Amino acid sequence: MNNTSPSFDPDSTFMYGLAAAVIVFVLAQSVFFLVRAVRRASVAGMNMSVVRKTIGSTALFTLAPAFSIMLGVVTLAKFLGLPLPWIRLSVIGAITYELPAATSTANALGISLSETVSDPSVFSAITWVMTLGILPSIILPPLLIKKIQTGIVQIKTKDSKWGDIFMTSLFMGMISAFSGMVFSHVREGLRGLLPVAVLAVSAAAMCVCGLLVKKVHAGWLENYAMPFSMIVGMVFASCAASAFGL
Amino acid sequence: MNYSEYQKVTHRWGQLWIWSAACIVLFVPVIICLKYNAWPQYESVLKGLLGVAPIYWTVGFIEVVTFTPMLGTAGTYLSFVTGNVSALKVPAALNAMESAEVKPGTEEGEIVSTIAIATASIVTTIIVALGVLLFAQLTPVINSPVLKPAFDNILPALFGGLGVVYISRNWKISIMPMAFMIVLFILVPSLGNSVGILVPAGIILALGASRIMYKKGWL
């Protein structure tokens, strides 16, 4: 490996500059599609209050997962500095992939990730593995999207009712896999039952919101039911863990 | 511009943005190597890649095929650049379409899904950027043992709320995949780390059961 660089700081100004450039690109793309969709909503004659509510409720709904992503940045920053995890978790990545990628490279190089990487060759090797290991996620959508959409349109054109059921089945398949995963630790006792209890509490909170919307006509709650039920579930997790010493 | 033309233009912009993003993503390690004159050995990258690529390339393919119909056109181009697709972008799009009472695949569905995914991306980017700026001050709070169980349980909290809405409206379709997945994960807990691969299994089950019920006139 080339170790020609005398000093290397993963938190250097250069790395922060690189991260900032990538972040500006991601923000620009998001703002571009947001503005375009809002304009189209206006042209299509959609009620603009729906647009405002969608933005408000999604922003609120995103807060908790965004903090979780930030937690991932903090985890990776312990050995990769801040800028690289900032880049990786803002473009394509997720902590569930980035951490194994870094660990796999460290194992291949026979080094420990217990302290900040100071060898630029190790750092660049980890960066390459993180990048190449997840590349299909960004290469495949532009290659496959039209074929997939054409297939869906054909199904809907042939039988519109089955087309709707087909789409619902897609959603249910995903929801069932993620909900089922929550049960994967139930045999570990109380600690393993906590995620199931959180799932149940969050579902119950959503039901209460639904009842309030229907019975008390609290229409404003409809758009905020999802973030509300999520926060109730998370608060419950915190309280239950403290109460039972989990 | 009618909806069909709008979609064509969306594809053109989407392709431009996503290929630009792919170039930027690849430029990051190149620039780091050039700046620090630190090109890694081919073997070390290959060995590291062998530990993650077989699973994540498979998951990447599965995610693209399964989530594209749910995300819509602009939503797909945006989600696969900004990441966290299954744990944030898909639930955000589903929740927004459900609240706005619009269907995926329609013009309204496309608009609402795009707005939700773009908003989720912007909020996430801003919060993570704030976290980086306030790193020293926030680290003790983020690592607090009181908050840890809350962050560890984000997915159950998310899918509890989302699940109850979809199950209550489509309970017949939900029975087979839900029962199968719960039993499977209880019997084989180690699959908890491979949920991405099990999403298509859940979809195939849901589609198979739905098709039978549809043919029998139960749906």
C-alpha cells in the first residue's frame, strides 16, 4: 500500500469541503423535484392544502428517523471522522450497510476499528468498499425503471381491479417482512419482547388517532397521526426499558 | 403539458440527476486517493468487497425491483440517490399517499409521493448537517442511555402505525404474509439481519394469496 502521505486527518478542512459539495448536490436534487412536484400539483388542479399538509406531516414524520441516521454518523465518526460518514449517510447509504462495509475492509487489512483511522491508504480502501459495495442501488434504477413501470401499466390496463390489488399486495409484502422482523428476538425474554410491545403501542396510538378523527372530527390529526404514533411508540420504548432495566 | 409528457420530462431529469449522482459518488474515493496520494491495493478492496457485495448487490437489485412501483417516477430517482429507502422513503411515500387518499400510479399519487420523498430527503439532510455542526454538544445527548432504546426501536414504532392502517383496510390480503413472516422470524431469529431479502418473499406470498382470493371472488 502507498503510505506516502506524511499526515492524514479524516476531519480535515478538505474532507469537510468535499462533504459539503456532496450535500449541496443532494439538497439541490431534492429541492428541484419538490418544486417541480408542487408546480405540477398546481397545474393539475390539486388542492394546495393537501400539498402543504403532505410537506408538514412528512417533515414531522421524518424527524425521528433523521435523528437515527445522525446516530449512524456519530457511530461511524468514531473511526472514520465526521465528513466521510456524513457523505455516506446522505447519499445512497444506510448505517446497516456502511458499518459492515467498513468492518469488512478493516478485517481484510488486518486492522482494528477501535480508534480513528490515520492511514490514508486504509481510509481510501474503506471508502472504495463503501462506494462499490452499494453501487447497484444507484446504477440499476435508471436502467430498470421504465421496464418495471411498463410491466405495472400492462397489469393495470389488463385488469384495473387486479392492478389495485397487485399494488396493495406489494405494500403488504413489504410491511409484513418488516413487521415480522420485529418478532425475531421474542425468544430472548423481556428484552426481545420490547420491540413487539413498541409495535403494539404504536399501532394502538394510530387506532386512537383514527377514532379521534372519526368520532370527534379531529380532521387536523389525520396528517399527523403517523408521526404521533411513532413518537408514542418510541417514548414507550424508553420508559419500558428504564422501568424493566432493559 | 399533459401527464404523459410530464412523466417523460420527469424521466429525462431523473436520468440526468441520478447519473450525475453516480459520478459524484464515484468521484469521492477518486478525489480522496488523488489528494492524499493513497491508492489502496486492489486485493484489499476486493477482499473487503467480498464481505459485503454478494449480499448488498442482491439487496440493491431486490430493492430497485420491489420499491420502484411504490415510489413513483421522481420518487425512485430521488430515493435511490438519498438512500434509507426501506426505512424512511417508502414509509414516507406510503403514509403521505394514504393521508392524501390518492393511489400510487396516478398523477396525484406521483405528485404526493414525490413531495413526501423530497421533503423527507431535505429534512434528513438538514438534521444530519446540524448534527455534524453541533457534534460536540449533541454527542452526549444522542448517546444517552435513556434515548438509546427509543432509537433502537424506530422500525417497530414506524411499522406499528403504518401496519395498522394497511392491515385494517386490506386485512384479507395481509393475513397470509403477516402470519408467515411472524412465524418465520420467531423460528429463525437470525433472519432479522436479512430483512431486505425477505421483502420479495413477503410480496410473492401476498400476491399469490391475493390472486387466489381474487379468482374466488373474495376480494
